[in-house]
Amino acid sequence: MVQKKCSMVVFNKMTLIVMLIVSITIFSCQKNGYKTVYYRTGEKFERGKVINGNREGLWTSWHENGQKLAERNYAKGEENGLSMEWFENGQTRSVAKYKKGKFIDTVKRFFDNGKLNALDYYTSDGVHSGEFTVWHEDGSVSQKGYFNKGKADGTWKTFFKSGKIKSISYFKDGKEIGEWVTYDEGGNVVKKTQY
């Protein structure tokens, strides 16, 4: 009889422990309120508001050194509005606008020295469209191309830092077409491919 009482007490303690763990888990996964996430070191990583389990409004994140990493705006869990990112040295890394989780308007990416790295455009409904340009870190153009309805289109060129053409390629509706040519820095043809 004593044995049964002891095992019953142990069972009740186990039940209480399991219930406590489940309760902590449920309450830590709040559907509404502000949420803060930390690095293992204890430094703050990100903070923002949660409504019905989704990110809402401004969310801010930080590098481990305390410098701001990003500010992103959300609506119903999707990025919506202005989004900015920074390098650990404080220089802007990227500036973009979102609508329902998709890029819209102009997207700018930068090197950590502050110079422009890439610039491309999106329609108001998130389709990659228009000129696309990438720069070398020294500011010279690295690549130029064009997107039409989300697909590479027309002439695409890549460049050496000297400004000389490295390659020329052609696209139609995202498909490779025509003769693609690759050059060395002296302007000599090193490869030709026909599509």
C-alpha cells in the first residue's frame, strides 16, 4: 500500500513538471506583444511587435557589437515599406522598399566603404524590371543589363575594373540567345558561344 502512494506522488510530480514545461512554452510563444531576441552573448539581436503570431510594424536588429544591423517594416508577417541594413562599421548596406514581401521601386546595395554596389528596379507589384547595374568596389561599372517582366532581356555586359568590356551576352525573355563573347583585358576574344 505504501508503494502505491509513493508512485502516485511521483506521477503527480511528473504531471506537474510536464504541465509547467508546456505552460512556459505556450506563454513564451506569445501571439501578441513585443518580442526581443538575444545573441548567445546576451546582446540584443532584434526587437519588434508581434500581432496574431505575425511580425507587425518596425523591427530593429543589431550587430553583436551593438551597431544597428537593420530596420524592417512588416504588415501581417510580410515585409512592407522601407527596409534598411547597415554594416558593422555603420555604413549603409542596402535600402529597399517592400510591398507584401516583394521588392518594389529602387533597390540600392552598397559596399562597406559607402560606394554603390548594385542598383536595380522593381514594379509596384514586385516584378524585376528595368536597368540593372553592378559596380566594382572602386566605383567602376562591373555589370549592366536589363530586366523585362522579371526576366533578363536584351544586351548584358560585364566590365574589367579598367572599364574595358569583359563579356557581352544577349537574352530574350530570360533565355540565352545569339553569340556571347568573352574578352581578356587586352580586348582579345578568349571565348565565343552561340545560342
